[in-house]
Amino acid sequence: MSDAPAKLRLDKWLWHARFFKTRSLAAKVASGGVRINGARTDKSKSAVKAGDTLTFAQNRNIRVIKILALGTRRGPAPEAEALYEDL
């Protein structure tokens, strides 16, 4: 059986991938409106999986990323960068 989960909470994934410094900040951004595969969600508990495309605001930029992996922890930057592809 695999150790990697099939789905992960949106706020937790954004924190694992190091888009936000704290999980509470990631939850705040996620509850402010993120698009998952083009569909808007206002819930930080929304589940994401590998292959999903996320669109969200980070500072003054709009980020569009594709999730490549979910990850199991908040690791160093090179490990976090392997979790997504910047579109």
C-alpha cells in the first residue's frame, strides 16, 4: 500500500509547496477564492489531487500551477518545487 495520500486539503498542499509561509495564511488565501480546474472554491478544506490546475493570487501576482505530486511534508525548497509545474 502506498504512503502517499490520493487527495490533500488545498490549504495544506499550498503550505507543503511553500507558496505561503504559514498554513493559516494558506487557509486564508484558499478561503478567499481559488480556482481548481477552473471551478471557484471558497473552502480551504477542498481536496486537490495530482493533475489538478490551481489559479490563485499570491501578493500582486496571479499564479497558475499544475499539481504534479501531493507530498507528505513541508520539506526544503527543492523538494517543494518538485510538487508543481508553473504554468
